Amino acid sequence: MTVRNDHGINHTEDAMRENNEATARSTTLMISIIVMVLAAGLTVVLGYLSNSSRAQLSDDRGANQKEQGFDRQISENAQQMLEQGKQIFRYDTFGDEAYWTDKLRLHHAIQGSKFGGVGGGVSPKTALAVGLKVDMDALPADLVEKIKKGEVNLDDPATTLALIKLNSVLGVKGSFNQDGSLKAVGLSCAVCHSTVDDAFAPGIGHRLDGWANRDLNVGAIVSLSPDLSVLTSALQVDEATVKKVLASWGPGKFDAELNLDGKAFRPDGKPAATLIPPAFGMAGVNLHTWGGGWGGVTYWNAFVANLELNGQGTFFDARLNDPKKYPVAARAGFGNKRSSTDMVTAKLAALQFYQLAIPPPTPPEGSYDKAAAARGETLFKGKANCAQCHVPPLFTEPGWNTHKAADIGIDDFQANRAPDNSYRTSPLRGLFSHTKGGFYHDGRFATLLDVVNHYNDFKKLSLTEPEKKDLVEYLKSL
């Protein structure tokens, strides 16, 4: 039975309510105490962790600062070597004026009798005709305008001297007397391994370092020299024979072994000269040029600077002391060359660094059929089996990338001129940039289709005509 007061309030409910409120207050107090204790503990823990983290962060910063300090040295060194290498590649003659000027007297042929030389001199038209290139970015704006307006005499050797003075003729470096005549002339790497994009006119444009100059007629340029006695003496032949050999090379070719073995012609009577190779895309590639065993980029730079450009430096390769294989080199002491002043060795590191930094060029948009190239890639890696030797992405073998002549189905004449008696597996990227002159070391295959047909027959690949065309499109896309 429930008892109510005058106000109608239930006393039992009041008591229960008071008990509940007391319990709630007690629970709240307990929770508050627990929270305070946890907060205090957490503060201590966080403080410890914070101090520990700050200490670790401080240690990490110190370590990073040390790493950044040396990383910075690496970056600065890389940038410095890149810039130095570019200058060396483009303009350094390694002191080869002692050969081209003092011995061949090429400077007299360039400037002609009007400036104290001999003959009519070399006009810009003649220079362009023998494949020399002009860097339009080295020309003053007013001179460019005059050329555009036809106000510059391109038949006058004086114009050639002016262009040389501006360092605008790729690979040709001159020094001048006070009267404007050419005192000395030397050549750099760029004379053979750079060209231009013809942006201004044929033979005049923006530099393309590392591209093979397949227009350069080295033989014709050397033949201009009024004194060829240094060559007749080394090769032990008369001047008429030397000129015959030089005339046999033609545009885009040079015989880098002639001054080693004296073999000017192949057994079949064809010239022994080989195509000037590109100097781009060499990063990761072991051997540098056509013949196997000559060495990598820095070997070839030292070889060319000392023995081809005939600069003043040091070069050692005991293999060249072999009087049977390399009679000319053995007589000349090329296996252990020591100039009184070394103008080569200190430049090899930066020169190599720059060359390795030159990437292969990208084929122009629209220069190949993309759909066909995609099918060709499948063939390249599959049925045609090209990738067995031309391993992507280097497109040559990692390691000792050479093959005997029998492996590739051609004669061994050029292979046997090299120390390894073999041929290098040439990298394929940027093929579009050096199609002029043909393919393989001597240009024996006029087109890429000719190359594909050769391997199809030699390797018995059974490629269909559409498959051959797809493979060619892929090669054009590299």
C-alpha cells in the first residue's frame, strides 16, 4: 500500500532519487580523479617522448646536415664536370695545333694567299660543302640579319676567318695575328661528333652535340693541307697515294686505324674507312666504337685526342707495339706516347662525364608508324630475336658486347683491325639521326630494311614482308 503526503509525492521515489544522485556524484568524482591521474601520467610520458624525439630529431638533423654537405659536394662536382666537359668537347684542341698548323699547315690553306697562306683559301661555301657546320647561336644578331639579307659574301675566305674567330665553326678553333690573319688552327671532338639542326640554313643551325657529322669529308679537308709529308713519312708512301686514300673516304667517313696498320683498302678494293659513329647514349655501354676491344668512352677519348687529333698528351696501350698487327703505330711509338707537356690527361674525366650525359635523341613526331612500331617491338623481342644481343634499354649487351664476324654473317676485315678481332654490338637508340651513309661500320647496308633482310636470311628467321616493315618501324622509333 502506497502512502502519499499532502502534496501527493511518493516518499519511496524521493529516497531512490537521492540515492541515485549520490551515486552519480560519487562516480563523477571517481572518473575525474582517474582522468587527472591519467592526464598527469600522459603528460610525463609525452614529455619524455618529446624530449627523446627532439634528441633523435637533433641527431637526425646532424646526420642529414653531414649527408647534405657531401651530397652538395657531389652535386657541385657533377655540375662543374658537366660544364667543363662541355667546353672541352666543343672547344679544346689538346694542343693539336702542333700537328694541324705546324706540320700540315692547314691554316695556310684555310686563309689563302690573301692573308699570307696559299691558294684561294676556304670560303664559307667551300667549308659547308666539305661538311663543316656553323653554330647559329654563336653569331651576333646583326651578322645573322646581314646573312639573311644576302649582305655577307659567302665566297670570301675572310668570312670564314670571321666565323672561326667567333667560335661558330663546330670543332675548329683558331688563334689570330694582329693583322687578322690566322696564326694557328686546331680541331676538337665536335668537328666529327657534333652537327647542327639546319634551323637557319643547310649546315647552319643549333648545335647537336654527340650526333655523328655524316656530312664531314675529313679526307677532303686533310687534302687541302699544303704539306702532307707527315703522312707520307708515317705511311711510307708518296703524296699521290696519300691523296688517293684521302679521296676514297667520302662524306661521313674516317679511317681511325690507318695510322696504326696502314691498311687503306679492303681486300675487295673498297675503302677501309668507316662511318663516323655517334657519341650520344654511351651511359651504361661498355665499348665505344665499331671494332671490339678498343675500350670505353674514356679510352677512345684518350686515343683520339692523342693519336687522331694528334694532341699533346700521354697515351699507353702496349697492344699498339705489335709490329705485325700495327706496324705504323709500332714505328711511331704510339703504344707509349709521352709528350713533354700533357694537355690531355687532366681533361679526360670531365670529357667522359659530359659525353655520358648526352642522351640519345628522340625520333621526331610523325617519323614512324606507331602502330607498326608496337608490332615491331613484339617481333624484336620475340620471333626476330634481336633483343638477345641488343638488350633493352641499352640495346647492346651489358658486359663485353662484342661478336666475331661469323656470328653476324659478314667479313672480318674491320674486326681483325681491332685488338679483340671482333665487332661491337652497336647501341640502337637514336638511329634516325645517323641514317645518312648507311648502316654497319662501313655503311654496307643502305637502309634499315636491308639490315633486317640480312638477318632474316642469315638467321633464317622466316619473317614475312609485313613483319619486316613493322620491325623497321620499331627501329625508327628507338
